[in-house]
Amino acid sequence: MASEPVLKGISFRLDPGKTVAIVGATGAGKSTIINLINRFYDIDKGQILFDGIDIKTIPLKLLRKQVAVVLQDVFLFADSILNNITLGNSEISEASVVKAAKQIGIHDFIKKLPGGYHYNVKERGVMLSVGQRQLISFLRAYVINPKVLILDEATSALDYNTEKKLCDNLINNLKDNTVFFITHRLATIKNSDLIIVMHNGKLDEMGSYKQLMSNKGRYYALESQQGNIG
């Protein structure tokens, strides 16, 4: 007996330098799309194209060098902030890490720590708050300048102002890169080039913020539930 497909009829295109937000209720299929882009598992039907190339034909190591993912839960090693960002990659200098941190607005937070970039965060980053760990994870992804940056509920522990500043800085500094926002929090995604609304594994609505609000469909209802209207 064939199993029921998790995703059905999903089709969209993104050009380099664009931002897309994928929203919907828990279990709608948002994170599944991200897992497929990374080839954590492969699709049974259809294609996912990267610069016109089917990702099934791209060596996994090469594909994942082009894609960076920031998750809600962050793992940090018992080591310095710098080493947690570079992960032993000798091609990433401390100067480039500092420059990247300044670009996305988290340099001041790091410099205030004892030892700055050489501050040991201990096992799993216990010396930092959950929000601070998320900021370090953002920097770890950003510094490698990925062609595709995926933020999967990655701002859940940040306050609204920090989240908005961070997201704005990312978009302004990644003009040639594609950025995915997977989120339940809608306030910071209004300027996305494309918003995709998922429901039960299907693409329910798709368009700009203005278009979706004028449709008064599922996205409008989500905004209403979060009190962003009125």
C-alpha cells in the first residue's frame, strides 16, 4: 500500500537575491521543503533545480557547501566563539568573522563578553542565553556567504527589535543570495519578495504581503490571529 505523500503540488521559482518566507501551521510542510533542498532525503516525484541543475545530480558535499541552515535549536561546542563560528576552517580568518559580525549587527554583543571572540561558551553553549546562541549560529552561517541561506524558526528566542534588525541586515548584505525564512512569527517577513502559505502539505497561497492581505485568505487569517491587523 502506497504511503500518502507529505507534500503535494508544490511549485515555485526564486531568482538569486530574493527572499521567500514559508509560513503555515505546525505540520503544514514548511520544514519538509527545507529538508528536501538539503537532500536530507530525496523526493519521489518532480525536481528541485539549483541554477537549472537537478540537485540529485549534484554531489552532496558540493550542494551543502552552497546551502547554510540556521535552526531553532543551536549546538555549540565547548570552545571559543571564534572556533564555534569557523568550525576549524582555516580559510575563515578572525578578521573576516569580525567584519561579518559588524555587518549583521552582533559585534558589540560579542565584544562585551570576557575575551570577546575568544570567550569559551562551554559545552552546548551554556554560558550564553538561548537568544545569544541563536545569534552565534546566524554568524556561523552568514560568514561562509552561502548561495542559499535557510532560517528555520531561527529567531524564536529573539525579541522583535533584535529579530527585525538582524533580518534586515542579512537581506541588505546578501543581495546576491537567496534567503528562506521559515517562521510562525509574521511581523518581520512583510518585506519578503515572496510569501508561501502552506496548509496540510499543499501550497495554499503565494504572493507578496500586499497581495496576500488583499486576498483575505489564509495568510490574512494568520495575521489576524497574531494581532498584526487593526
